Amino acid sequence: MKRSDFLKIGAMAALSPLAVKAVNGNRAISIDKVLMSRLIQANDDQATLLLQSLKKNKLQFSRMIAYNIATLAAAYCAKGSTYYHQKAVVEKLDILVKFLAAAQSEDGTVNAGNLESPPDTAFLIEILGPAAAIMRNDNSNDLQQVQHELKQVMLKAGEGLVTGGVHTPNHRWVISAALAQINHLYPNRKYLDRINDWLGEGVFSDADGHYPERSGIYSGVENAALITIARLTDQPWLYKPVRKNLAMYYYYIEANGDLVRNDSRRQDQYEFAARPATLLYLSYRYMAIHDGDKNFSAIAQMIEATESFDKDILSRSLFNFMDEVILQQQLPAASPLPDRYERLFSTSHLLRIKDNDTSVTLFGGVDWPLIIASGRSNSPDFFAYRKGKAILKYMRLSSGFFSMGYFYSDGVEKEGNSYILKKKLEVPYYQPLPEAKRKADGDYALSPSIDGRFWNKMDFSDRPVSNVKTLETIIRFTENKGRVQLEFDVKGMKDIPLTIELCFKEGGKLSGVTAADANGNSFLEQGTGEYRNGNDFIKFGPGAVSHKQVTNLEGERYSTHFGTLRTSGDHVYITGTTPFKHKLVFS
């Protein structure tokens, strides 16, 4: 189908959310009138707030400036909107666009977290591009001045984007998508040349479908950017990695829309930066309609039913639907989603199992050597278990072995019907340097210890070692129809304190446990505990306790800089000492 045909269809839907069908050749195309009506109403609600609150002298620069422009542009241009062709909207648009122009640096970039940042400027253009496009399609006389001002902002930004650099893998595609939008509005060969420069590096997607960041947040960013480049520069080969990533990410979506993030290499591997599956919704919807994909259609409908959909999509996406009108079509007939699956992603050592309303995550794929840095996978959350609203957010295991902290597995291995996590730690003491390696002034290179715990000017790699102490941890995971058994076997140095940490989602009720303090900590000392949320519950146990050390579990990597990985939630601890054998059952 030609883009010009879709523009006609989109114009019909924008004129009235009750327009149901348009005709392309011999094929009738249905517009999702219910969704369009909800989008317009939600956008009007946001526009009302903006019209009441926007003051010229009280603006603060952030990416929300672009969203506010797009929201008001959609309200002005959508015929079903309360604010259709209202001059009061144009007045606010003029304030926002002038403020945005004043925030641009000389090279066209903006300061948004990073300073004079081409990537952050591109993130703005990804929002402003659709806003400019729908204003141009409307072409009201009242919009002419705002359109001219916004054009100058985008052209100036384009100068920064055709020469500016990046920090991370996804930035290449975000900048390229922004340039594609500028080129779509104001064609210039230099934009396409720069896009092809970046694309010439290749779009990486591993065997499972991960992009380099292995992150739900950045999968959302990259899928959206690649779709934009594909459709605006006629490069359909870019849909291939998008399809692969979306097919994989189905298995990362929990029933309530949460995204599994254990194997992420970016900030969302930790709870404070978690984002729901709504960030993938527009990509699922676009590809479902573009390809006629029944599975993607089912996943899009699943996301529509989540609690975050109204806030994340309805209230801030009308401009996307008006710009890329394929989104306005009805989704294809959906295939039923499976009641059960078991899927091991070998590239990140993540296991996902679903059995009706029970879902299980097992993770053993941190990046070795373990380095705490952005771009590295280092989550200690190796197990999670859900039954409806009853949610065990994570399990961790910590030892008092030379302050090595949490257990991190060296991959996931399948043995029969079970999966194995394991790691052997070896902590040495260091002997004098060989004479040939000694320096009279003692000025040796600052280097890491062999076990990776700390650094010092000791030239550790050239030193003989002795008195090597070991701690070997093996965890055997077995699942049967949603019931999970974890068998712990920790051996090596004797009398090492161990702490199993369970963190349940806040808001539920625990029973069978003993409160430890007023900080949400409890011990499962024996028998079986239960966590209940509404009508859903998880039974877990048996418990054990040999000590009550539940602080400083992170290890020296974090404690040396007073860091903590503790999250919100109800924490339950099971403790023991080596040699340690214990079975835990979740059902």
C-alpha cells in the first residue's frame, strides 16, 4: 500500500473518530474508531491541563517540551478534538516553540542531561517531527508562523545531527530516525548520507533477538527508530531485526505488563529504572498491521489491557497515530497466546517459563568479569516467581566469603529436566614478587586483585599465590506445572554465613514468618511461609536460620563506596552456614 493512500485514510480518521472504513483499491480498510476516540479524549485532557498551566516565564527545559508541543498540535489538528482550530492552542504552541528555539545551542543541539547533546536533540526531533508533519497536513493559516518557527528549530537541529556524535549503540539509530523525519519534511541529500553512514556500521541483533544493550527500554527506543528509518527512507530490510526483537520480547512480558529485566545491560536491570511493556506497544501495533501478524496483534491487545496503557499510550500518543496512519487501522485477527511456554535464551542465559497464571524467571548471565558500570549486566537477581498478583520480585544469595557479596552464576546449563546455576570462587593470598618483577621504588601498576574485589598498586598478576580459599555454589532448578524446586549446595571453606534473600512486592501479606525489625525484614525460620495479594498466593519453604545477618549483603564492590542494592518490598531471609544443603519449594 502506498503511503499517499494511508495519508488519505488518516485524514479521514483525524476528521472524525467515527469514520470506520476507507477503501484502498479493492480492499476495505477499517479504522479503529474506538481507539481513536479514546486517544482524542485523552489528548484533550492533557491539552486542557497545558492550556491552564503553561506560563511563558515558568517553563523549564526537558524532553516534555517536545511532548507538550506534539500534544497541542494534535489537539488543534484533530477534527474530533474539543480544541480543533482553537486559536488559544496556537498561542501556547508559539510560546513553547520560541522557548525551544531559545534553548538550542549555536550548533543546534540542546542540553538535556548530556551537554550540547546530538542524541538528546534527536530524541526531541523524534517527537517534534510528527508534530510538524500533522501541522503541515492541517495547513491552517493560524499555524503558519508556528510552523515557520518550528521549521527553523528542526533545520538548526539537523545541522548538529549531520555532524554530531553518539555515546551508546541506540544513539546511532535515534539520530538516523530524527534525520529521516527532518528529511521527510525538508528534503536534503546530506541527511540521507548521514543516515547511511550510521547504517553502514550494521544493525546488531544476536541469535535470540537482543540489541547490544539487552534492555527493554532500549529495545523500545531502537525498534521505534528502525521503523521510522525503514518507512521514511524506504529501507524495509530494517524491519527484520525489529521483528526478531519483538518476537523475543513477548517472553519478557508479565501478565500485568511488567518487563523482565534481569539480563539488561542498562539502568533498567535495577528496579528504580523499570519500565512496562507499553514502551513496545506502538512497535507491536505497527508491525502487526504492516505484516498482518496475528501473534503481534495478540501481544498488542495484551498490552492494551494493562494498567499502564491509559497513562503511557492514550494520554501521549495521538500525534503518533495522526502522523503514521497505519497505526489507526484495526489490528488483524489475533492468534491465541499460549497457556504454557518454556524458553531459554542462550545468549543472555535467561530462562522464562509460563504455566497458566504462574511465571518463572531464572537468570545466570551477568557479564564476566563482573564490573559495576553502565553497559554491563550485573544484576544479582537470579530467580523470580509470580502467580497472578502474588509476586516474588527476586531471590538473591549472599555469602560472608571475603566480602565477595552476592552470588552471580557462570551461565545456565540444562541437565535433564533441570537447569543449573553455579560458580566457584577462589580467593588467594599473595606471595612476594619474583625478583625480576621487583622495582626499587615500589611503584607498581594500579591493578585489580585476582578475585576482582579491589584494586591496588601491587602488580597482582605477576605474584605467586598461596592459601587459596574456595567457595563453590550450585543451585539446581526444577519446574513442574508451575511448581518450582531450588536445591542449594554450597561447599568449600567451612562456617561461611549464607543469606538467601526473598523480596516480595509491597502491598501483600506475609504469614508463617518471624518479623526481624521495623524495616520490612522477616525470617522464615522453619516450615512454610505464604505471601498473599488479593486472591492470589505463593507458598514457599521450608525455612532455616543459623544467623541473622541481613545487612551489607552486596559485597565490597558496593560497600567500599557505601552503595546498596536493597529495593522496596517485603524482605524474607533464610540463613545457613557452609557446608550448606537446602531445598526450597515455591507453589
